[in-house]
Amino acid sequence: MIYIVIGVVFVVLLIFFILYSVRKKWAIRKVHNESELEKLHTINKALRPFGFAFDLKQDIVVSINDSWQREMGFSDFYDYHAPLFNIVTDAEPIYFTYRKKEYRLEFWKGQYGITTGAEIGLYVRDEHTNAPEGYYRSARDEERLQMGFFLFHKCFLFSRCGYSWWLTGFDVGKFSKPKDLTMKVCVAFPNQEMQIAFVEGLLKAGYEQNKIRICDCNVCFDYCCSHNYKMNHRGRICKCIAQICNRINVSLFNFFTRYFTTTLDKLTYIRFMFPCLYRFIIRCTFPRRRPKKCKRRRH
């Protein structure tokens, strides 16, 4: 009886291996036959509902300006619960007041699922508002700033620059610890009054005057480690577990897509080879909240 079971298992494994090999060759051929524009269109179609798009020049995923996240605003609640979505980052919010509005310009760097990434977000709290304590709305079009950053992990990874309220970049298939990442940040302000207010916010956050570079209304500095933001020190066990999962998932992703060098080809291969896994990767790497529910809670 035992020999029959072993024989059946062997036959099943052999059939699985043959089918897997056939499908793998088919998927690789499909990736090579599909044009770059076709791949880009398909990837963007999958990413857009989550508020993202693919940057072909840098081979990274970026946020779009009119994403639904803009309706959500921001509070510490999001940073606190981020590890539940396998997002492990260092965050650095800088608070400053300008013309009777409180601004929160926040910087993030770290691991987002199977991606290494960084963000800059601009949020505003009006002087007279009924919003809950600690909640900031996203900056309106007229409040957006010219922002940019370079992200390094021992060597240069990618850069982002734009006139925006939320600037992001995500390098798929790369694992990093937040402390090993460095952001070189530059922000251009519309006038010197706002620039001075932001610099005062940097100084209050713990940055040294000689580490801040100022030219006209532009402010540049290096973000290596966070200073006094309490959310960086909460949920350490949850963050540790999330990082273990992230490291394993990155290794698996790179192993199964080792036939290709670009992220666009890797994701396209996953789409052909493992359609369900492809959708899972998109959803887990860029988790989508439900704006309607959150709005009802705020009211």
C-alpha cells in the first residue's frame, strides 16, 4: 500500500512539474512578445484604482496627483496602523504655522510590502475647523509645493520631483530597513515667510541649524533618522513580524521573476504566470482604504 501511495505522489508531482514548466515557458514567451507600451498600459490599469502609476524611466511605482487618498487627509492613526499592512517606515512630521493655518509636512522612508519606498505629504489644518483633534486635510491645489527627494540605500535608488501635495516612489522587489535609507529632501516655498516658518519647525523637531541648507525660498536637508515622533517607537513586535514577512516575500518575488531584470517585465511575468498572485501583490503592496467609511467616522 505504501508503494502505491508513493507512486501516486510521484506521478502527481511529475505532472505538476511538467505543467509548471510548460506554463513558465509560455509566460516568458508572452512577456517577450508583448510591447513595452502594452505592459505599461496594463500595469497602470491595475494600479490606478489604488492611486498609483508606473514610472517607466526609473522603473518604479509612483502616486498620481488626483488619487483618492487626497480625500482622506491624515492623522497619527495611519502611521500607527501601517505595520498591519506590512508597511514599516520611519516617519518625520514637521509642524509649522503660516497665515493662521497649521501645516504638517511629513516624510516617510522604509519598506512597503515588497517595495522600498519614500514619501512626502503636505497636510493642512485650518484655524476654525470642526475636524477631530489631530486630523489634517490634504493640501488643496493652491497650497501645493514644489518638492523633491533623492533616496539612497548605500547607493542612489531613485528620485522624485514635482509640484504636488503627495510625492512618492516605490522600488518593487527591494528590501530595506528604514534606518539604512537616507532621503535628501528639497522643498521650495512661495515666499520667505513660509520658508522661515518651516525652518523653525525643523529646528523644533531637532534638526541642527548647520545641517539645513537654505537658498532663497528653498530649503534642503538630509533625512537619515527620525527625531521625536512617538509613532516610530510603537508596535515594535508587529513591525518585526511585518519585516520578516516582507523579507521572505521579496526573496520569493525575486526568485520567481529571476528571468527578468526590469520591474515592468517581472510584474508582467507574474501576471501571466500567477494571475491571482499578481492581484494579491498589487493589493498588499498598495493597500486601499475605504474613503466613504472614514468620512462617516469623521462626521
